Amino acid sequence: MKAFYHDGSDLDQRELHDSGEAVTDEELAQLGVLAYHFDSESKVDALAAERNYVNRDVITISPTALPEYESKIANFYSEHLHEDEEIRYILDGDGFFDVRNQSDRWVRCHLFKGDLLILPAGIYHRFTTSSSNYIKAMRLFQAEPKWVPHNRPCDDMAVRSEYLKSVSA
Ligand code: KMT
Ligand code: NI
């Protein structure tokens, strides 16, 4: 994984948009975002068991594998939050998860094979494929997943205030 501030340009979401300003794992952790790299799926199984994730699926996102690719990508890229954590383990390809930091700047997490990312409930984020137009990812979920995307603004949701409380020093 490589994390950096997004350059702020709205042109082609699939380009890198690296501002050149790196973001460390510690800075991500302050946002409640956890990044791991697991070379074997048994490590993923262990993390899933620890956090009570009983279900999973695999999604392949590419123009040939995903019907209506362009409109799906546009949807993934609209800024939203969820009432549950979002856990993704990258099996192949690469893609970008953008998360808002404390001052509402976009931090771009570039994920590759073996990377696992946990986004806390209530954080504003978005996803896009890169210019490779290909990612295969495992999505972990709990027995009754609440992963409906709520598009910003949804600052009046309880999960949003709970998130902000959890990250305030
Ligand atoms: C999401 O929540 O935006 C996604 O799950 C995107 C696909 S996972 C690479
Ligand atoms: Ni999401």
C-alpha cells in the first residue's frame, strides 16, 4: 500500500493524482484506518475470526468482469459512509480507496495484491479502480452487514458523530 494526499484535481479519477506528500500508517491510524499486508489468506482468516466476520465474497471489477462497469465505478466514487467497518483484501490488480482526514483533505490509499484495509464506520470515503482498470478484492462482512452507502452529506447520522468522537484527541 502507498498512501499520499490526493492532488485535488477532478480530472480522470483513475489517474494517480499523487500530490507528492506522503501519508504514514500512523497518520492513517489516527483516522481509524488500519492497513496490513498479508501474503497468505490464513492471516486474513485469523483477522476475520478475531473481528467476528463470518461472511465474505469476491468481487472482480473490470470492464469485462463487471456489467455496467463505468456507472458502477462512478457510484463507488461518490463520497459516502457506512454504519459498519469496510474491510477489503486485495487478491489481484490495484485500486484507490480515498478517505477524508481531519481537515477534510483526501488521503489516497493505493492498494495492491496482499494489502488489507479496514475503514472505520462513519468515515467519509470513496473507491476507484486505477488506470489498470482491474482489481479483484475480497469483501468481509458480518452476519448482518450494514454496508449500504450513505452519500455525503449525512452528518446527522449517529455513526458519524460516534466516528468523530472516536478520532478526536
Ligand atoms: C466499495 O465499497 O466501494 C467497494 O467495495 C469497492 C469495491 S472493493 C475493491
Ligand atoms: Ni464504502
